[in-house]
Amino acid sequence: MTILHPLQPVNNMNPEDVFYAVDDLGTQVGYAWILYQLQPGLYPDCPVNLYFALEGDASSRYLLFGAVIARARVLLNVNPQLRARLYTSLDPQDLQARDFFLSNGFDLSESDSVVSLQIPFGDGRIPMSCTVAATPLNTWEEQESLLTRLSMNEITYLDRNALMEVMHMRHFIALGLYRNAMLIGETILAGQGDAVELVAIYIEPSSRHQGMGRALLHRSMAIMAAEGVTQVTARIMTRSLPQQHLAADFGAVPLAVNTIFPGMYLN
């Protein structure tokens, strides 16, 4: 069995970050890829996160895994001074995959979890010199501007189609927080019936750790409550301390685990 790279980029990934396992007859029996991510806002304690995917039969899995580990060691040189973590994702019910990663020294305690947030009383106090206003989304340019700001703040899972979907829900709010007329953060909540989900929230790096996110989310939830919303949920990465702290501020109660993220620190 041989591990090969593609001859050209695959889904915008460099050929050296993609691996194919090919048997002696030339048949592909597995593949893997690795993605370098710099995420200081989401994971300030470990800014470099190397996500990989791996699929293959039993005979190819260990070869592909070895190739991924070797490539991860090379990618560490991009920012050698920063702490780095190698991780992947799996379904909580995939016991075979759980056993594979456990046997290879991965920690399985991190997850993407759904929590219920308590709606606080009142409208919430907006910090001094700050105001809130609805984010304008009437034109294509305004919508693209929002998506760009989200991406710049490490929120990349919300694309145009997803934005259009939440904008047409019964309950929808995109609220901006301004300090001295400068936009420093935004939040998006959307849902149906009496329930909404916290779709996204960010605060600009220079304004973090000052209670801005808590104040913005409080005001957004108060507006939703005035529309009859009684339930607010959020998806959080349990490894993200900022997300954990914000959820704890609103009495988060765990509801479900969507995905497990086996991982290991590399330095």
C-alpha cells in the first residue's frame, strides 16, 4: 500500500496537505487531509489548531494517520512559538473511531455541545459611551459586509445561504454594539415559535474582556423576549474558554453533544 499526494490542489487545499491511500492494484482505499487554522480569538490558550479528516479501511487507517502526524509536525514551523493542537471530529455514537483515537493518545473530552441559556431580567445595561443598533441587511453589499466582519472574527461557518435562511425565520435579530460611533461587536439570534438560537456573536479584539459581549447578548435576548421568546440555545465549543465564560454568565445548562473532537497538543 502507498500514500500519494494529488497532483493539484483539492478544494483549495495544497497537494501536500492531502493524502490518498492506494493498494497494490492502484485502487484508492482511503484518504486524509489536514487544515492549518490560526484562531487566537476562539482559543487564546492554543491559537494554532490543525484539523484533519481521515477515512479508510483498517489496513490504510494507520498509514494515513502517520502521514497526517508527519505533516502536522511540518506545519508547526509556520508559527513555532505558538501552542498547537491536532484534532478531528467524530459522531459520539462511532465507538470504533473512539477506540482508534483513544488508543493513539487522543483526548476525547472536547465537544461541540448545545446549551440552554437563561434569559435575564430587564433590558441590560449598555456600557458607558456605547449604543446598540440593528445591523442593516437590506442590500447584498450590507449582507456581504456582515459576513466579512464575522469571518474576520473567526466565525466562518455562516455563509450567504445560512444567513438568508436565518433572516427569513419568524424571529431574527442582528444587533451591533457601537462605542463612540465605532462598531465593536455584533450578535445574531434567530428561531421559530418561542425558541431562538444564538447564531453568532463577536467582539472586536481591542474591546474584549470588558463585559461587552455579555451586555450585547443580554440586550439581544431582551428584544427576543419582548417578541414572546422563552427559550434561547447556543452551540459552544467546550474547549473555548471565551465561549464557556459567556455561556456561564447566562446560566448555561447542557442539553446535548453534537460532535466529539478528539485531539492532542503537539507542543
